Amino acid sequence: MDVPKVIIFDTTLRDGEQTPGVCLEASEKLEIAQALAKLNVDVIEAGFPVASPGDFASVSQIAAQVKGPVIAGLARAEQKDIDAAVQALTKAQRRRIHTFIATSDIHMQHKLKMSRLQVLERAIDAVRYAKKFTEDVEFSAEDASRSDWDFLCQIYEGVITAGATVINVPDTVGYTTPDEFGALIRYIREHVANIDKAIISAHCHNDLGMAVANSLAAFRNGAMQIECTINGLGERAGNVALEELVMALHTRSDYYQARTEIDTRQLYRTSRLVSALSGIMVQPNKAVVGDNAFAHESGIHQHGVLNNASTYEIMRPENIGISRNSIVLGKHSGRHAFEQRLNILGYELDEQNLTALFIRFKELADRKKIIFDRDIEALITDRPAVKPEWYRLAYYQVVSGDKTLATACVKLETNVGSIEQASCGSGPVDAAFKAIEQAVGFAVDLKDYQLKAVTAGEDALGEATVWIEQDNRLFIGRGLSTDIIEASAKAYLNAINKMLAACGCPAEKQIAGRAQ
Ligand code: KIV
Ligand code: ZN
């Protein structure tokens, strides 16, 4: 039987990037957009082009290079925003302008300082203007769930007449409940005279933990597009988690009678990629993609699953791209076996990247007996994202103990020679960071630091993440090693290199003055 398709609109790169502490480089955004295309989402909201030159450049790059999904750009209901979105989307195969204005009394009174009539006229004008550039125009009534329902219907009717092809109903502050939101969608469906000319979309936030439930209720009442983000990233408590929504529709297709075109086997890998690049870890008990989502602790459960997985598993891990066989390769594994394993995990690398990764795999296999899938995934997401890499860690040494002041010595390689410095600190990581600061010759504003083991075992890979700030901008650095001090030092340098690339690099001469 042919069941209706739910359109998956991904806003990881726009609403998701508004997560506190997240700041993605253009190359990282492109990598995520490519992963989303592989996941087969229908629409990628690539950014908010008018917001900054960086956002504009990144939307343009995604529009030019990512094929398949519709590429959307966000714009307030203002001509200059729409112009920026149009320009950024010029090279997209298929493009959408997504324009919005707030419609709740609270927002109109306290934020916009506009009357209902003014908002209505502005929304209609914006859609009419956007329509001159593209057929595909989405209109969002920000804070719709706290807006007057009849005013909302009036505004949706007006924008559809002006040419909107999608009308989005955001629960901007995550205030609604499933029954209430379902009823609102039904009300819109029944009271907007020209609703048959547009698709209804739902955009929910997760402040009360109900974003997925609210979106499913919206679908049950006529919303055919759902807006979501990978891992539920987003402002405050985040948005609808794409993987949860898709797997709910997929696993309970008997109930929802709907389908998506998502390649669910790419879900896990995309979740890991977004987590690594955003620096936002996935909680272990997170539905679908958390570490414990398929772990069975109790003996009774383990026994049941061994006899028949369906006793305690409602989804198959393979269907979201998690392999059951997690012990994979070791020091004697060849390139062919390595490539095969990558393919099973859903990665297809070109020759150059494959060769580089295979070298790193061999180096790791020398330090670690068994290489798990998680190790391979960590290696893949650990490619240096900044070019040029101004500073590279050549060597480090630390001395620490409970009765000694920790000291570290680091040697950094640059294109014009090397720099060596030593420093003390309150622990080995602190000492290494201070020695690096002395080597680069400026103070670094460290905001946060995290360390986690990629897998279990005493020879596990450690993954360090650091956040540094410069001119109110955050830069995230990552480092990977079986040695946690090395992982931390690499993460620190990675963040510093990113900062230098974005804020203007030190002149080579200046480095040369300190390098030997
Ligand atoms: O939450 C919200 O209202 C939004 C709109 C811009 C769609 O993100
Ligand atoms: Zn939002």
C-alpha cells in the first residue's frame, strides 16, 4: 500500500548551529551538508545568509556543492534579508527562501512593536517579494503556538495567496503539548480557505521534552513537513531530534501509516559526525543513537536478546548503521579489510583520503591491540579542518606527580622552523597548555575542556575537546590519541589554528622571529 511521505526538513546548520557553544567552520558545515544529502533529507536549511559574511559564504558553498536536497536560506520578512538569501542560493540545484515574522501578541508588542495589521502586511509583502526569485517559498509564523489562532489563519491565508508553498507552524519556545499542537494544526487545516495550495510544516522546540511528540501529533493532524536537527541540536533545549522522529515513523509505520525517504542506515554515522564537529556529546541514554540505546545490562534481557533480538529490541541496530560486530581490525589487517570495514560503516573515501586514513589506522594499531568501529569513526572525524595548520605538535614531555609541580615542555613545528617552550602548571594538561601558549606567543582564553574515552580498555583512544574564545567568537578544537596529554595538546593547537585562520594569522615573519 502506498502511504504518504513525510518531508524531512533539516535545520542542523541553522537552528542547530544556534546551540550555545557551537560554532562550525565553513568546511565543517559543508561536510555536514554532504552527510545530510547522503542521509537523503528532503530540505537542508543551510543558514541565515544575512546574519554574517561567514554565514553567507557557507550557504553559497553548500548551494554550489551539495546536490540532491532542496537548499533553503532563512530570511526575516525584509527585502535585504531576502536579497542576501537569493544571492547565497544562486548556485543551488533547487532552492527555497524561508521567510519569517513573529505573530504572537507577546512578540509583536515587545519585540517587533508592530500591530497585527502591520505584521500581516509585512508577511504578505515578504512572500510576494521572495516569490519573484523562486517558486519555492516557505513562510514561518514565529511563536505560532502562542499566537491567536484566528489571526494565524488570516496570516497563513494571506501568504498562501501571495505565493507561499509551505506554511510553517513553529512552537518557538517549546510551550505546546501534543494534543494542543495537533488541534492547532487541525484548526489551520480546517480554517485556512486556500490550505490545499500549501504544505503544512511543524517546527518544534524541546523545552518541555515534547518536541518529537508534538511533531508526530502535528503529522497526525495534517502536517506533512517536519523540521528537525541531528541529535536534536538547537537553541536552549534544542529542536526535534531527526533520528528519533524518523525512527518513530519507521518503527511504528503500522500506526502512523507514513514513510520518509531517509536512508536510516546513515543515522548513526551522521549523528557521530555532528557530535564530533559541534563538540556536543550525545548522552549515553539518548534514544536511537546513544551508546546505551542497544545495550542490554540485565541478564534476563541479554538472555532474551540472544534467543531472539525482538524480545527486547524494537529497532535493529543495523537499520540505523550500528554494526553488531564491533571487534574489527588489528595490526595485521590490510588495506582491503580496512576499506571493506569503512564501507560497512557507510564511509566511501577517495584514494587520497583512504591512504591518509590507512596510515593513521596503522599507527593506531601499533599502540592499540584491537581497533573497534568507534576508533575508526573517531579517526575519520579527526581530520584537521584548518589549512594552513600554523602550529603542529612535534613533541611534548610532561613530568607530574602528587608531590611535584607539573611541568611540560613542547616543541611546535611551523612552516618556518620549530619553537620549543617549557612551563609549569597545576596539572600535566595545564602545564602543556601553558607551554603551548608561550610557544605561540599570546594568551589563549580557554573556556571549556572535555576528555572522553572513545572505547573501553586501558589502551583506549582519548578524545579531547577544547573551546577557546577570541573577540566573542568560540573556536572548538579536537584531538585524538591513546595518550590523553597528547590528545589535549592537539585539541588546543587545533582550536588555536582555527582561531588564527579566522581572525588573521600571525605573519610568518613573526613566527620566524621565535622559531629556530
Ligand atoms: O523557532 C522558530 O520559530 C524558528 C523560526 C525562524 C522558524 O526557528
Ligand atoms: Zn526554531
